[in-house]
Amino acid sequence: MSAVLKSKQNDPAAQLKRDILAKIGDVSEFEIAQNEVLLAIYQRPETTASGIVLPHQNLKEDVYQGKVGLVVKIGEHCQFDRVDPYTSVKTGIPISLHDWVVVRPSDTWALDINMRSDTLSKKDYVPCRLVHDKDIRAKIPHPGVAW
């Protein structure tokens, strides 16, 4: 097995993606506006890498003020690459499904989603945000890059 494949299996960000996607369920039937992106909000773990235990109040803030999200659905007409009509300069960031991105929370619309019909309690819902394609500010390699 290659070293790259082994590192992907042990990558905490990759495991976090798998956990979020398993918890939210199949979003193929969740229809969103054609120029919107559905993000699952990144919530920090209770214990930091250095062993500091974060208070629950701080962790709850991620739902309201967290800026990092996992792309779980992309509207059909999203445009991440744009051309300025006056200068013909290309701008934008290529965003794909399951990328980690940064948004300004006030540019988003919060909602909780659970596509799995077998579990319907409040704890089974994943905090998400809907955001216009133009309001994605950055693409990052893992959620620990920004807070």
C-alpha cells in the first residue's frame, strides 16, 4: 500500500468527512436552489490536540459562528470560476463536493439536516448552512486551518 493511501486513511480530516457524511445520510433527494451550496458546519472536538478540554458553551458557538464547512451538495448552476466582464480577468476558486471551505456566517442561512429516516431525534441532525456560490471565501485543506 502506498504511503499516500496510508496517510489518507489515518488523516483526521478525512475521517471527519466520513463521519459527517454518514451522519447526514444521502442528500441526493434534498433539492437546493440552483446557485446555492449546502455545507455541513465543522464543529471542533471537545479536546484540543494539546489536551485542553473546551467548555460546552465554546463548542456550541461553532454552530452559530463557525466559518468552516464541508461541501455536501452543490446547486446545478453554481459558478465558482468567473470572468470579469470589463477586464476579462478570471477569478474564483474551484470548489468540489466534499471540499472544506470558509464562509462568513452572516452570509449563510442555518438549518439542521438529517436525511436518515431511521433516526429522528434532535441529536441526529447535522448543523448545516446554505450559502450562495459567490459567498464562499476560501477553500482549505482541513478544518483546523481556520476558526
